[in-house]
Amino acid sequence: MQLLLLRSSYAGSQHYYMNISDVISFDILVSAMKTGNQSFGTDFLLVGLFQYGRINSLLFVVIATLFTVALTGNSMLIHLIRLDTRLHTPMYFLLSQLSIIDLMYVSTTVPKMAVNFLSQSKTITFLGCETQTYVFLALGGTEALLLGFMSYDRYVAICHPLHYPILMSKNICCLMVACAWASSSISAFIHTLYVFQLPFCRPRLINHFFCEVPALLSLVCQDTSHYEYTVLLSGLTILLLPFLAILASYACVLIVVFQMSLGKGQAKAVSTCSSHLIVASLFYATVLFTYTRPHSLHSPSQDKAVAVFYTIVTPLLNPFIYSL
């Protein structure tokens, strides 16, 4: 397969270049069509993350290692919080919920990607793609809201310690978690239901390693500009507002800490807040980058690279950073 395609025009000697990712996608499509067990009825084809020839095996080992560490770290944290009664506090209750979400979050994308790589099969059924999209959106939205609630917990604990038992009671914590799960699940259901009733062009080749809304919209055979505004509004509501709340909460915490002049305690508080903000910023910035841009500005290779951060890297870092 040539990586450079030249097409002459009647107006002059203009040359058109095919992007290397498009060539790889085309190769995958041709290969799939030659394989008898590939279905082209309603199934989708996932291009995947492994498109780099000889280093595919190394990249697969790296992803598998990160996945294993993420599973181990989150599982251990959940188990420790459950066993140690001293950790039965609002902060660790929210942290355990975050770890549960991260366990499910990383398990939504990586196993299917690994199976496709090992089996050399690129297909995912229509129902499988729809389910993956819904679960991914629901978990992502829940995590975004939960991180905001966790910052509020730290704000109340440090800035209003006397009111902490009232403002962060068990009932209020449960209500926070329930609201995060319910609102994100409803939003994910609406978006998934709408996207999968749209007409998809053939071949249904998704240039991504999992079924994600921006990647699916590139397959739709009609104008989706109006729906993109809905995605933008949802992204700003579920992602940007909690992120702004986190920034405001930690700003107030740091102001109080600096006023107290605690010496070593002050340095530890600054270090903890900084690490929390870095990890939270990594999650929110990468997801906002993907979901708040118009379709015309999306690049498949760029989207896949950015998606690795919020699907694999942040679930890996969260249990280690937030348990400090």
C-alpha cells in the first residue's frame, strides 16, 4: 500500500495526500473484508490504538501494565478502606466511590482493545458499541462530579471544621454520590440513545480504540452541528462547573492554610493540594479538549492520544494521589 496518493486535476497539477492514519484505516478495512468471519451488517470496526508496526507489542505491554497497576491500586484502596474502621469517614467514603468508578472506567475500554489486538479482530457489535458508549459516558460524568464533591469535602474540613459533621454527614455524602450517579446516568442514556438512532455511513470504521461519541459522529451521514452544541453544553455543565468548583475550593483551602502558618503542616497541605490539582486538571483538561471542540477540529490520532490520559492514566494515578 502506497502512503502517498497522487491525483491529477483538470485545473492543474494539484496533489492530494492521504493521511497515514487514513491509509492504516483503509488497510484494516480491506483486511477485514478479506476475513470471512467479519460482519458488515450492523457491526462496527475499531481501528484501535496499535498502528505502529514493530512497536505494537511493546505498546501493548505498556498498556497492559498500566491497566494491571490501575486495577491493583484501586482494588487495594477499596479493600483497605473497607477493613480499617478509622477510614470510615466522608473523605474515604468518597475516595472509595472514586476507586470503584476508576475500576469500571478502565475496564470499559482496555479489555476490548486487548482482545481485538490479540485476536486480530477489529469488530464490535452494534449493541456492544452502544453499551460501551453509555457506560463510558455515565462513569466519566460521575467521576467529574465526584471529584468536585471531594474538593468540597476538603474545603469544609479545613475552612469550616466545626460544621464538618453537619455539612458532611453520612446522609449528605450518600445524597452526593447518588446525585452524581443518577444525573450522569440519565445524561449518558439520552446522548447514547440519540447518537445510535442516527444514520451511520458504511463502512462503519471507527478511527479510535473504543466507541466514543466524537469518533462516532464522524460516521454519521447527516449534519450533526446542532447536536454538537448539545454535547458542548453537557460538557460545560458536567465538566467545567465541577472543575471551577475544585479550583475555588482549593484556593480557599490554601488561603486558610497560609493564614495559619503551620510550618511543616503548611508545606504538606500545599503539596497535597498541588498533587490533587494536577491530577484533576489532567482529567478535566483532556476530557474538555475532546468533548468541547467542534467536529471539524478533531484529529483521530490526536483524539486517541488524548483519550489514553483520561481512560488509563488518571484511573492509574487517582488512588495513589488522593490517598496521600
